[in-house]
Amino acid sequence: MTELKNKESEIIKQGKNDWETKSSKKSETRERFKNLSDIEIERLYTPNNVENLNYLNDLGFPGEYPYTRGAYPTMYRGQLWTMRQFAGFGTAEQTNNRYKFLIEHGQTGLSVAFSLHTIYGYEASDEKSLGEVGKEGVAIDTLKDMETLFDGIDLSKISTSMTINAPAAILLAMYIVVGEKQGYSPEKLRGTIQNDILKEYIAQKSWIFPPEPSMRLIIDSIEYCTKNVPQWYTISISGYHIREAGSTAVQELAFTLADGFAYVEAAIERGLNVDDFAHRLSFFFNAHNNFFEEICKYRAARRIWAKRMKNKYGAKKTESLRLRFHTQTAGVSLTAQEPENNMVRVTLQGLAAVLGGTQSLHTNSFDEALCLPTEKAVRIALRTQQIIAHESGVTDTVDPLAGSYYVEWLTNKMEEEAEIYFEKIKEFGGVIPAIKANFFQKEIANASYKFQREIEKKERIFVCVNKYKPKIHEQTEILKIDDKVASEQLENLKRVKIERNNEKVREALKKLKEAARGTENLMPFIIDAVREYASIGEIIAILKDVFGIYREDSIF
């Protein structure tokens, strides 16, 4: 059998050489063809490119180790991905209306975008919040806002994803208390809190505390939810923002999984059993423009995670090995020039996410290079998912691109490149030392600069940006957030502070501060403070007194 295989390999090799000799390269339009990770792509792939591929060990069957072909056996034949459009703007009441609009049009999960002042843990009344309240996400200051945000929405019947990191424990506490007020115990709640502070230091930059106390808060939430909110995904380990900052697909893959491994190690160090918490870790990836690169990234991610969880961390349960992920199409790829073209980009990116086996998907609205989405734009974005799901036929069979010589070669290549990065991170002593040494930041900055230079030199074409530039710029309807949102939010906050029991608030904050100075799990103390309508700003101020704040070393 081996001799026959070797003989066939030689025949194919010789045949390819003959074919390349006869088919001149002069007709090719570029000297080199590379994907966005700078991986050189051959003109043709054959069985020789994947001759060492072992089907059972490297691919397996969907829903079985190493999960390359999919997280679940039947994939979309059994259940479509969750259609979860990211939304949030203005006041909690305005965003509540948008959620109801999306649910009415077929959205199957909620996804909360928070105002910048909320993300950074400031009150709307803080001078640093001036001009930002509700402009890029929904303004949330106290439990009262959270109650309004989900008014009339049954939290026992829908899952909610919240994109929040530094103050994640506080927003999670608010969601738990809103559930209680609706009559549901924490065991009934389903959803995800992003809670991924490591990628904030790496890419998005919305941290508050230094890495060590930030990690404590994250492990506190993992530990608390493992015991009390069992259906909740405690982290959405995010490569999306790493990619939006300018990384390559390989860097997104490697840095995201490295962060995931760091959280696993921190939880194990806390004393948690890996099989008790690992199944409630989820991932969040970008879907960028290079179609096959994105598909292979997702396939490689599942395989790397499964192998590492089994072989390094000793996970035994199937659910601990199974990587599940949400995908959002690439915001950074959207153009202000002829924004309707973004519908095509988003369709291809969404299709790549589905062919790569995503469990949840957000498709960007075509106007997002100009403003927060209008109702018309967000409806088209949702319809894009529905058309892929019900009209394209790609959901009929699992992992339909498997077996393609190119797809399997590129999946292997991306795994190999990720492993090189894991070794580099290991040399720094782990993710946090690498962050403090600015390793990730430099890698992303270099990749981003290289990509921009390629666009400027037209080595990479962006339609209507560096080629086919429009002569006339048509006007697009813009969603504008009224400045009255800020004054309304300030009035709401003022009213809450007058009507709440301020003595109980002071007592809850005092207990939280004492606990923060020790080693207790902080989630119960944060929940108690939230229940008394302490604001995010007040809770963060208490924690800043104990933990301090973080400032990154500048690099040039």
C-alpha cells in the first residue's frame, strides 16, 4: 500500500511539473499571490500537498474529536446558528425599542453594545463622559437602566450577549438581578459576557485595572457562574478586536487561543476542575475578506483547542474539548465610499463564517462606516443571514469544503503558523508578560502598517478605495444620536440616586471594598451593591482604590 501511494505521489508530482511547464505563468497578473496572513498561495493544490493528512486524527467526524469538521454532529441540519445582531445606542429605552424591532423581524438572540462611558466604568455625570453618552452604544449607569433595557423581553426565553470587559462583572450582576426581578433564578438565564480583558491590553485598549486584579475579577465570575449560573458562557474570548486592530488572520487565531489558554490556566490555579468550567468558555472571531483563509481559520481553531485541552490540560469531557464561537463580519473592511457595496462584502464574510461552522453570527450593516445602523440597514443585514440560512443550500451538509486539497492544506498551514506564535509567547513566560513587553502590540502594529502600505501601493485592491473610485458620492441616510440623550441620562441617574436607600448603598460598597482587599470571590458583593442601585461608576471607584489603574508603556 505504501509503495502504491509513493508511486501515485510521484506520478502526480511529475504530472504537475509537466502541467506547469506547459501552462506559462506569463498570463498571471501578479508575481506572488498571498492571503492576508502573507501566506503564499500556489496556483494549484494536489493530494501531495496533504499527503500526511490522517483523516481520523486530523479531521474526524463532525461533533467528534478533534472537531475540525464542526462542533456538533448535525450542525445546521439540526439547528441554525443564532442570529444575533449587535445593537445599542442612546438611552436604554431607545435600545429596547430596537431589540423589539429585531426580534419582530426574526432575530434569535440579543447582543448589547454599550456606551463608551459604560465600557470605561464612568458615570454619565463624569466630565470624561462629556460628548460620549449613548453615542456609540446604550448608556447604562445603574440597575434601573438595565431594567429598562430588557423591559418586556422575557430573559428566560432568549439568550443575551454583552460586549463588555473591564466592568463585565458588574453588568453580569445587573443582568442576574434583572432576571430575578422578572421572576427567574440565575439557573434559567442563558447568554454570554465578553469578559475578555487580555485582548483589551492587546488590542482594544478599554481596560481599567492592571492585568492581575482584572484576571481575578474574571476568574471570580467564572467560579461564580460555574456554581450559580450554569447556562451562562462566562467569557467570549475575542479575536474580533485583535483583527479589527490590524492583525492578520494567523495572529487573530494564535493570540485569541493563547488568551483562552491563559484563562484556563488561571482558573485551574484557582482550584477549579477544568471539566467544570471549560464548557462555558466561548470564542468570538472576525470574518474578513479572504474567503478561504477565514474558513480555514475556524477549522484550525477547533482542532488546536481540542488537542490542547485534551493533551495539556487533561480535559476529559467532550464539552470541554469542543470550541464554540460567535462570528461578526469585519467592520474594518467596510467602506464609506459606495456603502451599498458593503452588502456584498458582508454576504461573503457571513457565508465564510457559516461554511466554517459558526454557532452565532452578526452581519454588519452596510452603513456602519458612516454611523450606527439605521433600521433599514440592520434589517438588510439580518435578512442576509436568513437568505444564507434558507436559500443558499450551504446548510444542507456539514463542512462541505472538507477534502479540498487547498482547504485542508491551508487549515494545516494556519495551525502550524499559530504553533510558532505559541512558542514565542511561551518564551516571554506567558500572555501577561508578553503583554507587558508589548509583544502583541508590536506584532499587530507591524501587520497593520504592512497591510496599509499594500493598499497604498495597490498590491491589494479595495473596490472604490484604491480602484474603481466613484466620481460622485451619493448621500446615505444617517442615524444621528440626539445630544438630549446625555441630559436625559443624567436626569435618570440623578433620580435613581435620590430614590434609592443611600445608607444601604454605602454599606454594600464598604463590604465590597473590604472583600477586594482580601481574597474572597467578589461577585456576591457586586451583586449586593447592584441590587441597591449602586452605579457602575461608584463600584469601579471602589475597586480602583484597591486595585489601582493600568497605564501601558508607550512604544514607537
